[in-house]
Amino acid sequence: TKNVYDVFPSQAVKYCLNTARIRPEQLSMISIGWDANRYPKDIESFYRQFYKRYFTTGVRSSQKLSFEFEKYRPEKILNQIETHFRDLGYMGIIPDVRFYSHHDCQANAAYHCHSYDHAAVIVLDGAAETSTLSAYLVKNSTFEKLVQYHIPHSLGWFYRVFARYCGFVQQTGDVHL
């Protein structure tokens, strides 16, 4: 669920496999809507520069940022997947795992939930990898990204700062503002 952070969704995986009446060995691939391959290269550097530019006092130490980014590294996620599949009783070969852009996945999910051949799709959230807004034009399942905005240009971040100013706790109470 959205309110449970840093927890692998083992029960959700189990439920999906049971509902679809398939076994883990029948999976050809595991797709993750979060581009973890960008973390070791781009994203950690992006956030270090971001905090250095926009926060003048020690909001986050270098050591704390490194710790936070550890959980997003591809090898860490792959290890979690293997561990939890073993916990579910699966001892075979883990299917290929592929990471995809968070916004691209949201746009695909939105488009493929309807029967239109052509559509405009807008994805808006606090921050996905580094994107906050992406707009696509879709024709016959072919996606063209028209525009993309990145942090700090985020309606979600603006909302969080305002909620914090009002005294709400981030990721919990701010949803009630």
C-alpha cells in the first residue's frame, strides 16, 4: 500500500500470482515501474546538487543521503526480490527483472485501461525518479513524450512544504490538509 514504505509487497505478489492462477516459474519477466538503474549514476548526483542548491543549512548530510539511496540501488532491489520469492517458497530461477521509468509506466497503465486509439496522457506526481510532470501523445500504442518537468517544479513538493508549514507530518498527516 502507498502508506507502507521500505517494505517489499510479498503479500501483493502472492495475491496476484494466486488470482492469476500462475506459479512463479511461469513468469517470464518482472517489471518494476521505477528506474533503479538511474540511481547509481544520475539520481544520487541530482539530489546532492539539488539539496546543495536549495537548502542552505544542513538539511541532509552526505552520509544520510548515501544511506537513503542504498535502498534504491538495482542490486539491493534484485536481492529483495530473490529473498521474498524464496520466502514465498519458490526455489527456482528468478525471472529477468527490468526497471522502467515511473512516469512511462503510469502513462502506459492509464492508456491501456481504455479502448481509445489516440489519447493525451498527463502524469503528475510529487517526484518520480526526478520527474514531476510528464505529458504524452499516444497513437495506436505509440507514445511520444511531449514535455517533462523535474524537481523542484513540483505541485506535490509545494503541497508538502505548505502542509509542513501548517504543522502536518510529511507522508502521514499531510494527506488531510
